[in-house]
Amino acid sequence: MHHTTREGRFAAALVEAADTLTETFDTGDHLRRVAERCVELLSAWAAGIVLIDGGEAVALGGSASGGREEAALELLAAQRDGGPCLESHGSGRPVPPVSIGVAHAAARWPEFTERALRHGVVATFAVPVRRRGTRFGALNVFATALPNCASDSWRSELVVARALADAVALGLENHRAYDRSRSLAGQLQEALSSRVRIEQAKGMLAERWQVGTDEAFTALRGHARRRRMSLDRVARAVIEGGPVDRL
């Protein structure tokens, strides 16, 4: 559905940011799409999201107006030694608009501010990507003009950015839970399948040797131990017609 109003586009962006329950989910693509929506909604020069684990960036996605996505990614990557993303992530609070020129003169985030000035970025702010007590990273917005922090416009932009960041965090948390549930389901299915194969192999040996199933299982287990093989692997071999030592 095409949304023409800002409110409609904002609502659609929130849904997109939280929609992560798919098998084809790709973190980098997801972050890039959210960054695109952020640029569109805030009329920003660029925006990006960095996911941080153990103080290191583990994933990032950026977008910029005029097709300068590489510049946006460069500004995110330049924050490995300090920047609004790391600061917001570390504190769990927004970093309000910062003049790049002032920050550079004060030697605050030297590498980042130097790159930002090179691209004509005048100001930046960041909000944390977090869900309750879990901090995932930060969303960073870059502008070519200093906002008036006392204006309603700035407060509105901060609300939009924080809402998008919260939706991203919700989506990431849900995808982690989705991955865990799929992994657990796979493990349970494999355990069940293994048990079925072992029972099948046990029955085949009992019939082959004309013995009870307990004796057949003892032989199956003993063969696995002597050959240092898993019981399931031995069962597979039996089902495929392979021999088993009978003691």
C-alpha cells in the first residue's frame, strides 16, 4: 500500500521495522531499509543503525539522500573509536544534536568528526536501539544544518527517531526468539527422528538374529562404543544393510 501522508509513512515504517519473523531475514538489509525510512521521514542527509556487541560494531546499515549510501556507511564505520552511536549505546540515552564543527574543535570523536566534515555534515544526533534492559546499538541521524533544539520540529524528529529505534529493537528481539524457537524445534525433531531410527534398527537386528529386542539393543550399543560412533550413526548403517558385531 502506498502511503502519501507523513503519518501514514511513519506508521508503515514502524511496521516494517518490527517485521522480522521470516526465514529470509537479513540483518544488514533490514537496517538499511529502516535507515532509508528515517531519511525520508526526517528529511535528513543520512541515517544509519549500528548494532553493537561487546563494544564492537557487529552489523550496520545506512542510507543517504542523493544515493550516497557509501558515505553513510563510512560515517558509521568511523565511530569504532568513538562517536554518537557508541555514546548513545553505552549510556542508553539519546545524544542530542551536536555541532560537528564544535565537536571537532574540542577533539570529541576526532576520526568521526573529520569524516563528517569532509562530507559536509553539520550536525548529528543518536538514539539508542534498546528493548527494556537489552541494548542492541544505536540509530544515528546526520544533517547538513543545525536544528533548533528548542523548536517543536526538533522534538518531533526526536520522537520519530526514537519510535523507529524502539521498533527496530522489538523486531530484533522477536527475531532472536524466533531463531531460538526454530533451533529448538529442529533439535527436538532430530532427537525424535534419531529415536525412531534406533528403534527401527533394533527391530531389524532382533528379526535378523531371531533374538529379543533388548539383546539387539545391547549389541547395537556395544558396537557403537567399540567403534566410537554415535548410536544414531550405527542405527543408520543397520537400516541401510550394514553389519553389526554380535557378542
